[in-house]
Amino acid sequence: MKISRHKSGFATLITIITLAMTLSLCGCQNVKEAQPSPSATTQSETQETSKAKVEIVPYDYFKGEGNGENYAKGSDEIIKLSGKEPYSIYSDNLYLPKGAYEFTFTLKATEGYTGYFEIWDDEDLLIESAIITTGTNTIDFTCEDDLYSAQIRFRFSGNGQRITIGDFFIQRERSVAIFVDQVGYKPNSRKCAIAKFDQGNYFDVIDKSNGEVVLTVLNSEMVYSEDAKEYVSKLDFSDLEKSGTYYIRSSYGYVSEDFVISADVYDELYSDALTFFYRQRCGEDVQSEDIRHEICHNRSAMIYGTSEAFSPYGGWHDAGDYGRYIETGAKALRDLLGAYIISGDEAILAEARYELEFFLTMQRSDGGVYDKVVTKNYAGEVLPQDDTALLYVISPKSSSSANFISVISTAAKIYKDTDPDFSALLYEAAERSYDYLYRNEYQDEAMPSEFNAGNYNTAAKEYYYYIANMGMWYMSENEDYLKEAFSALSIDDIKLHTLYYDPLVLFSSFLYLLEGDETSSYYKKLDQVFKDQVYALLYELEADPYRISISDYYWGSCGMVLDEAAALIMGHILYGDDAFLFGAQEDLDYILGKNSLGRSYVVGYGANYPQNIHHRIAHLLNVEYKGALVGGPDEVKEDPITMAMSAVADQKVYADDYNSYSTNEVSIIYNSALVFVLNYLK
């Protein structure tokens, strides 16, 4: 669904990756097998990474040709020339992708001695020749096309000279080639990386502390990613469980970003992802380490279409703007409350209460729930305390009442032991809104035409009645609500509504399967439907070349990936199959760098994360918003920046630009999914 947001300009990040190679110049070694070229249909849009890499890669397949002798002396390779014919040392079947190169090396010989450095292409044509002299040599070279079996050759002449070549390095631009979770992996988790298929025959996992190869993985079957428009292969290094810092290096010398293996690898990220909600608070002074603002929007709001006003204080700013919505707030609360049910983390309840109290202010005395608090237009480039435009609340809709009931009733049960008085308040509010929902005809008002704000009501009314009744059953354990839920929405119509604008069908069903009567006919039918669908989701992930569970990249695709990871986690809790756990891990890996852009979509985490998010406060204060998840690729191209990306593959329609609001904005519904997933996987 298209949501109108804010606009403006474009910035492109360009980074040079440096790859260093040491060539051991020894005679008559085994020649490396040439890497086959992928199909000519392969397209490759690149996204540069944010820092340079320098790696030393030994070559062990050089050989000599002509009249001369090689003498190994210590660690040096010395060539003694015989004077009869030129002598060469060369490497063939060398992969040189299209781009600019700088070759540097040291020639040790009699002072003033000269020789030749040459490059030959795949057709054995000489395409570069340069005179080299004693001392350090630097050769600049531009490769006009990808070469899959190029040759580098040193050619010498003379009689009796002894020559040493050392410190051979190749510096080149390169696109991201090996994609890993840039934050890291737990020791016993599945560990997969994705590589562009033409990056090498094998891949070494390197311990960064000592440069040692700890595991070698062969290039797996080549598959074509329609979403990324490129051939890729999977690298599984799950056997590596030792804690440490590592990177992956291909046999062609490409290197991944660093990653960590550690039992607590996600702890700090989880803390920052949860703290995001404090930073999004409206109606109070926010004084976090990075995001700070004074009390805001602490004034009355007009009830649209009337002359009445009231004070809807508190809650969370929805995204990079300052609107507050019941629909998205309910989705975020669903994730946080679900995470608490699973883990018992008290910090979650403290933050969730702030939004729950805002929800209570949005309920009328008759039980109807106002849909949102917004201004007629999105705020300009101002901090929240300076957003002084007239506030409006929009009339109740049945969908807002149903979402309200679903999360308020769930919270009423959760807080019963920790805060009985608050629980009783929530219980009464849920009953009042439930009565309102059934006393009135279904209300589905459109957003007033003069407003430029989010409109999140997207599902059929049956779904809303289902989640309201399932919430009331969870709170009260009254079977009449359960019967009403399945009367509103038949078992056969229940789907895994994990897309982030859809209602809480998945979560409501999960809670019933977690705590309901396993002997009832409702339970048995729903259990089979739920199981079938989470397995279908898992199969979709395992069939995807990048091993993620979505196949469409719409606005908020990163949130969608994590919503589906949440579904897989629920499958793991209910059915105990570790394949669900591993699948959720791979969805998280995509978010943290295992994607075709080699980018982490969480601010402050990974080597290549967003620097220019669409968030007014972070933008105006010029600070990072650590732990905030951006929306990610949007194949529909719904802002002025992505509209210009006409030829870009779906998984790559992303711009790290403040004005790319459809791909680079943050939101409570993205971060809530991140919290849910991290809460379980950490």
C-alpha cells in the first residue's frame, strides 16, 4: 500500500575497496582452473561499501618459461638468467573484473636493470606492456571488460643476473561480492553467506586475529536471483562455532566484511532496538544519548468535523514524522507484548505501558477509539517541540477499535500479576470498546481529503472482528469469544497476515495455540492451518537465492522480512523444528548485511549502515539514530529518489538519502519486529 510521506534530494556513496595480493614467484606450480563466466544475461547493479579492505592473498600457481633457473633462498624467489633467451614468470587463468587497477611490486636486481610487465587477455592478446626497473614499480591499468582467464607476465633478459620480485599488490575498485551478517552469529546458529557466483571456486573463512584459514567452503550450485538480477551461490559455514572475529576470502581474492561469532553478539543491538521506542516518545522531554528533544505536542487536539477538543497526550511518534496512529501503534505493541510473553523481559513492559496509556486517552466514553492524532500536513524541517500546527484527532473507525481491543486485552492479562490496578483499567477499557464495536455498524471512514497523513486501514472487516474476539478470549478465557472469532473468520480463511499493515491475525492465532485447549476442534483445525502456513513460509525462504522469506519488495520491506521471521519463531515455539529457528536467523542475516547491496539496514550496526535516514530529529541534530531500522528496498519506487532508479533490480531499489522516504525512513512497526526477533534469537 502506498503511504504518502515527505520528499527531497539524492546522494550516492562511492567507496574504493583495496585488494592486495602477494604473488609467490615459484616455478612450475599447479595452474588454477579457470572460473567459468556466468550467462550473458547476468545484470549487476552495485552498491559500494563504506570502508576499504586490504587483504594479502598468496598465489601458488605461477610458473617459469624460457632459459633460466630458480633458486629459493630464505623466503625469496631468485631468478638466475642464462642469457640465451628471455625468461618469463607468469600466471594464467587470472580473474580480472572490469575496472581500474594499480599494480605495485619491487624488482631487486643489478642497479639500472630493466624488464617488462605484461597483461594478456582471454584471447591471448597483449593488452598492456610496461618497462619496469629496479626498485618499486607502479602500473596503472584499466580493464575494459571482465576477464576470466587473463595472464600477468614478467619478462626478463640477461646473462648471470639474479632477480627477485616481491611485495606484489593489486589495488582495484570492486563491488560488494560476499555478503554476510555484518554484526555476526551465535556459536550454535546457522551461518550462511551469499556470494556472487563468479567470485571464486572456493572460499576461506579467516580468523582476523592471526590470518589463519579456519574453514574452507566450496562454491555451491549457481542460482539466479530474479530479485537481484545476478547469479549467486550459498556458503554455509555453520560448522565454525569458535568465538572470534572473522572474514571470508574468495579464491579470487574478494573479501567480505568482518563478522563476530559470540554468544552475546546481539545483546547491544537488542538494547538499542528497544531504546528506539523511548526515543520516539511524544509528550515528554527525551534525553537519550543521541536523540534529544523538549516536551512536544502537549496540547489539545480538535476532533475533526466538530468544535470539540481534548488532550491525547503521550504515545510514540510513528516514524520520521510526528503522527501517532492506533493501527501502527497496535502492531508495535503486538510485537513488544509478544516478546514479553516469550521472554519475560521487564524492560519491554515499562516501554509498552507508555503507548498503552496513550491508547487509553484515545478511547471515548462510549468505547469508540479515535484513529489517529495528526496535523493536516506533515511537519516541515522542525524539531517536535516546534511543530505547533493545529492537532486533529480523526473519528473512530471499527478497525481502530478492533486493534485497540486486541492489544489492550492482551496487555490486561500480562499486567495482571505485575500491576493489578493497571490491568483492571485495561480490562474495563477492552470490554467498553468491544461493546461499542458490536453495538454499531461497521465504520470504515476514509482519510479526509484535506489531510496528508498515513491511512493504514487495509484489511477486510472479518479480520478485525477475529482479532477483537481472540483478544477478549485471551484476557477472559471465555469460550463465547472464541466461538465468535471463528464465526467471524472461518478456519479456512485464516492466513499468515504478516505484512505490517495487516491486522493481528497471526499473533492472535499464535496466542490461542500457545495457551488454548488442545483437545478442542477449533484448536486442532487452527493448529493444522498454522503449521501448514509456517512450513510454506520456510520452504519459500529455502528456495530463495538470498535465503529470505519475502519475494516482493514493497514499502517497508525490511519490516516485512522481520514479520515473517517472527512467524517462523512462532513456528519454532509451537512445533520445535529447528529449521524455523534457522530460517528466522537467515531473515535477520538479510537485514544485517546478507543482501545484494551488502548493507546493514540498522543504523550503527555493521560496516555499511544507513547514514542519512529519513527522521526529522536525527536529521536536524545531525546525529546517528543507533538501533533504528530503515524501511529498505521498495520496488514500486515511491519517492523522487527511487523514481530515478528505473533499471535497478527490485532488491536494490534503496537509497541512503534523507529524501528517500520510501526506503530510508524508520518506523515503530519496523523496530518492533526487530525487537521481537532479537529477543528470541539473542
